[in-house]
Amino acid sequence: MKILSTVVMAAALIVSAQAMAAGDPAKGKATFAAKGCIGCHGAGAVGTPPTYPRLKGRDAAFIKENLTNFRSGKRKNPTMNAMAASLTDEDIENLAAYIDSLR
């Protein structure tokens, strides 16, 4: 019984991790370039801190939360609010998956 519960817990963790990066990293990379993210955050999302933060190393959940908050205006930054305003939910999922893949 203990082995079964361990297997079930491991499966749940795997499904959870997959859900966090449900987008398509290849599409996210294309969106990163097409939407202009690369202009500030740089190729490979390395940024130029402190002006433009490094995104490489961040997980999908962080990226999704912040892009959603910029898009809604919950998080304030004039440049990012404008950039995120045109992002669809799918764009955000794909960008999150791409940035998560850089870790």
C-alpha cells in the first residue's frame, strides 16, 4: 500500500510539473522575438539588470503570473503593461514554457 501511494504521489507531481509548462516552448521563442521581448530582455532572456530583468532561470508559474498581472494592470510598469496588453492566454502559456525551458 505504501508503494502505491508513493507511485500516486510521484505521478501527481509529474502531472503538476507538466501543467506548469503546458505551452509550446518553440512557439514561445517565436513570440519572444515577434512581440519584442528580445529587445529588452535580450537573446536567451538574459536581460541587462537592473534596467531589464533576467528572465532566464525563472519558472513557468512566475512568468505566467507576472505577464497576467502586467496585462490586467495589477502590476504596474508602463512598458510591460503596454507589451502584455496584446498577449493572449496562449501567448502567455507559450512564453512561460519557453522561458521555463531556459533553466
